[in-house]
Amino acid sequence: MLSYQHSFHAGNHADVLKHLTLVAVLERLNIKSKPYFFLDTHAGDGVYELSSKQALQNEEAKTGVLKFDLGTQTGEEDDKTTGDLPAFVDSYLNIINKYIVDGQYPGSPVVASALLRKGDNAFAAELHPQAFESLKNNCRRTAIKAQHRDGYEMMNAVLPPTPNRGAVLIDPPYEQSSEYEQVVDAVFRAVKRWPIGIYMIWYPLLSDTREDRKTGEIVNNPKAALSEKMLSQFSGLDVKSVLNIQFCSVKPSAAVGMYGSGMCIINPPWQLENDLKDILAIIQKQLSGDNNQLSKVEWLKTE
Ligand code: SAM
């Protein structure tokens, strides 16, 4: 059942958190000249039009990327660096700005492709036929090889990868409750095959209650506890360390559904914790997050 379309959500607070974390991890891999492997298991379309009917439905980019001061034309030699932000945040803003000037937002494979070097081995899997067509076109002039394939099946098939260092981004729609278990199973299997890989798993933060669409009644949201359960399962993985970042955009309530999101990073690169703390401080400020204790950077497992 493939009904999810990321075009409704492109550039929202969750994309900003996810893509900043992705850039931080790839920039850490880029410190060494040795090539690396990258796989985006749920790649989406690659590029999104912010003026599309879908994007305009809830204008989610307004609570995310559009809160940054972006959208001005810059020359190659005149990138949008601010001087007082960490270098990887400047990298993210420069990548994004090149699309925002044309009313677009780049998805994860296109963000990643801007950081890949010659010799890096990168793939993006997408199962939805239409999304895959867009992905194929949007990756045409990049170093990412787009595949019309189930991301979980592909991860199992290609790991351990060549080269043997690198990262996997897992960003499913979580439309079905069963998808949380599917992610946990896939990650446990992947870690057995490639225990030294970096795995970045995005997950939603959902309010405990929600409004029933038909009756308007407030009912329990059975999916609300599933992200927390997934995180506790990741803390039991046979790996060196597991790091987690969560950002609350607004207070949890029945009216908002997804009030924030998180990224769990298995085997984070050295000093990524500092990058994640920078990310949290920046998005709290720029996106005016709800400053409660649910926004945090924490170790779920350490050596
Ligand atoms: N990672 C993208 C980004 O950050 O720009 C957004 C991805 S979106 C949240 C999830 C995508 O996964 C959708 O395009 C959906 O069609 C696709 N999808 C769903 N199940 C899949 C599967 N088993 N394998 C590969 N893609 C899948």
C-alpha cells in the first residue's frame, strides 16, 4: 500500500532536522579522503515544488525551511555562508538555497548527492512508481544511482557494502503500525551483516490523542508509543553506540498529530554529538520550537 506522498510535507520541520543530520554525518565521513558507501532506502522524489497543490495544502515548509533567511540568488563564489554557524550548517543552507530560489526543496538523495565525492558509491531506493520516475530524473546528473526497489530488500541485498565504510538513511512513511517493527527487523538484520555501518533512522513524534476525522471526537492514538518502543529496541543492538536527537516543533496535542520528530543514529561518527547539539540549538531558535524536555540529544547506548 503506497499512498504516502512526501510532496505534502517537503521542507517541513522534520525534513530540516533529517537533512541537517544527514549533512552532518556525510561531512564527518568527508573528513577522510577514503571513499564511502551511501544508501537512501526510502528516497522519495528527489526534488519538490513548493508551489504544487500538495505542498500548498498545509504549507508545511512555512514551519520548516522557510523560517531560514533563504531564497536569494548567490553566485558560486558567493555562497550563503554566515560565518557564525558551524560549517556543516552552512553546507546545508547552501544546498537548500540553490533550490529555494526556484521555489523548490531538495529531498534526501539530492541533498546527499551535493556532498558525495568521486569514488563514493551511492544508491537511492524508491518503491512508488511515480516517485521513482521523478527520482530517476532528479538523480540523472548526480552520483546517486536510483533504483526502483524495496528499500528494506535492497539494504539486505547490498550489505556489507563496498567500500566498507559509510551510512544508510532509513526514512519510511510509517503509515502502517507494522512499519515500526519492519524497520527494527531490517536494522537488526543489517547490523548483523554490517556491524560497523552508520544507520540514520528518522521517526515521528505523535501526540497520545487525536481528533477523529469523522466524529471530531478525541480518541487515543495507538501509534503514539511506537517510536519510543522502537528506540528502546535500538538501544539493545549489538553495536558500539546509539545516539538520538528529537525536536518538538509544537506542544503535543490532539489537534497537531505529529508534533515533532527524531533521528536515531547507530554508530555515529566521532563528535557527531556536538553537531546534533548545534542542530538542536539552531532549529529551536530558527523554527521557534516548543522548548520542552522532549527536545533533546541523548545517548541510547555508549561503549
Ligand atoms: N527520504 C526522503 C527525503 O527526505 O526527501 C523522503 C521519503 S518519504 C518520507 C518515504 C518514501 O518512501 C515515499 O516516497 C514512499 O513512496 C517510499 N516507500 C514506501 N515504502 C517503501 C519501501 N518499502 N521501499 C522503498 N521506498 C518506499
